[in-house]
Amino acid sequence: MKTRFLSVIVVLGLLAASCGDSKKLGGSITVLNWGTETEGKVWNELAKEFTTKTGINVNIETAEWSVYWDKISTLYAANTPPEVFAMDAPLFSDWLSRDALQSLQPYIDKDPATIEGLYPASLQAYKTDSGYFGLPRDFQTIVLYYNKALFDKAGVKYPTADWTWEDLKAAAKKLTVKDAAGKVTQWGFSPDLYDIEGFMSSLVWSYGGEIVSPDHKKTLIADKLEPWKLVWSMARDDQSLPSAEMATQYGSDLFVAGKSAMITSGHWSVPDYVQLPFAWDVVPMPKGPAGRATSVNSAGFVMAKKSANPDAGWAWIQFILSKDGQTKLAQLGFAIPARKEVAESPAFLGQSAKIDHKMFLDAIEYAHVKPGFKGYDAWSSGFGDGMTGLFDRSKTMEQVLGAAVAAADKALAGQK
């Protein structure tokens, strides 16, 4: 989720620079991004190369996701926003509604080649009736990860591309382990039951359901009960799904702890998982009655409307979306490059993790764009908080889903 603008002079200057011209553009910008310390180092390397080519100094600031949005809000409140900052596609509409973002369309009109070759699904979230107010940097699709060692120990066959959700449910039950006292010490499946991206949206779509109404006024995610009956049975009957409280015993990721046989996640997990002491692999998401589905979500750049140096900001965005910039970002391994030629090159497909990276690209064919709309964060939190009732045995499935949907609808109703 990244964006920025540029005058025709800057565009021509940048193109000349990329061809070896020594002409410098000058000026300075601040770019704020979320990420780890490792990601921050790569961004700083990119900034140095950008400065060498353009003469524009870049102050890179990288913050952990947990504090990133508070930091951006604080900077806006102080009327000192960064020229460019990272954007999560589902939150884009909220920021756009605040009249906080600069339109990138004038720059794109002058150089439409900037967005040629980007995956259409990654662009979708940033397109408005007035043009683009942001551009994607990279994106994610969701697949199923599994721990080979736990499957081998339980004598369960590995997942395949032919698996249905019922196959996953049956395997998860066999892979769930209890101690002598009947306490679960290993779970068959540990998906995210709070944010819809990691599991719930894919499940619902594969059963023919939808997440919200087209006008974003009504929550539809629980209209079809069949997928939720599967989740309910896994949590209540099989005990193969852990609650958030159960998971905290072993850290933030049960799969990493070797306490979960399967998890659904994006490519962002690969850099961490490649260091695990056990063998693991990935397969496509299981199929439902309506076919296979997954979520696609992009991260991009946007530019503050009050940017002091919008031309330089746009130059940065163009650089990040260039083949060179995208190739260097691919080396991080956290996400799929937005530029197709780079995603399909060894820069992404030839990473050190010995898995089928192309599977993440192939998932685009059956992917649904993760919903994004004004009030998304409040809507997501309302539904996610409500889903914690899944493990409250005093409540029925209808009560849990009803409360979650009511909280989500309340968030939608609060948007003007």
C-alpha cells in the first residue's frame, strides 16, 4: 500500500537517472513504513540507491504494526505527516474519507507506464471514481501450511490440492493430542479467528457466501451457516481449534511452537518459518461446495495531501514500482511483488525456502479481494471480538454469530 505523485520534469529526470544519467533531482522526503528491524534495513538500502540516482534524500522510519497507525495519526494531528507512508488496502477508504491523501492520478496520466504490468487485483483497492490515490507495493494470498513431522508422527497423509474443508476437519481431529488429564496439548489446526483475511473469508467464499453487502451497510459473513457449523464442530466437538487464550500458553504462533499441525497464512510467514527446526510445506486452500477460494490483500504507498515535496514523493513511488525496486523488495521474502514480471522471476520464485512459491501466484486465479471500506477497522474488530464467544460453552452457535454480526453492523451504521 504505497503511493506518490510527480511532475513531468521529475518523471523525465528519474527515467534519465535510471538509464545512467547523473542528473540529480534534489530535495528530501520522509517515508514511514511498518515492518521489522530486518525490513527496515532493506528499506534503508533502497533509500540509499534512490538517493544516488535522484539526489533526493530519504528519511526512512519503520515502526512495528502494533504502533504504526497510532504514529501516523499522531503525525497528522500535529500537522506534520510524512510525504509518503505505507497503507493497508482495507484501511485506504478511511484515510481517503479524511481528505488526507494526495491524488496520484495527475502523475499517472503523465506517465501511465508506471502502473502497466502491475497485478490488477493489487491495484483494485486504490482506484476511486477520481482516479488513484495510492498504489500497491506488494500483495498477499493465503495458503495452508502444515508441519510434516506432526503428520508423520500421527500417521496422517499430507494435505493435497484435492482436499476439501471436510478433509481438513478429519485430519485436524486426528492430529489433536490430549494429555492423561484430557487437556489438549497439540491442536490440529490453528487459524486466525479474529481477522477475516487468514481463514474466515476464504472459508465463507468457498461455501458461496459473501462478507458484506456491496453498499457496505450489512454484514453477510454469517448468512450461510454451513461453513460455521464446520468451525463450530472443530472448536466444540473435536477441540482441534485453539482459542486465543489457549494459544498464548505457547507464544503468539502455535505453528512455530510445534503445537499446531496446520495453519493458514500468507507469504509473510515464510521468512520466519524457514528457520524452524522441523520440515513444513504448503498447499492451496481446501475446496468448499462452491470451489476453492482465498483472500488477496495488498500493501501500498500513499502520499499526504499536505506533502511538502510531492514530486519527490512520486519519484520514490515510481522507484519502488520499477523492476529494480520490486526485485530488491522481493528479496525480503515477505510478500508477492506487485509487478508481475518480478513476481514471476527468480527474484521471487527462487527464494531459499524450498517450497512452491508459484502456488501463491496461482492462488490469484481463485482469489477474492479482501474487503476494504470506510469503517473497516471498527467493523473487523466488532466481528472479531464477537467471535471470541466461539469457545464460551454457555452460548449457542446462533448466539455467537448473532452477537458478532450485530457488533459488525453497528460499526457499519456508525459510518457517515
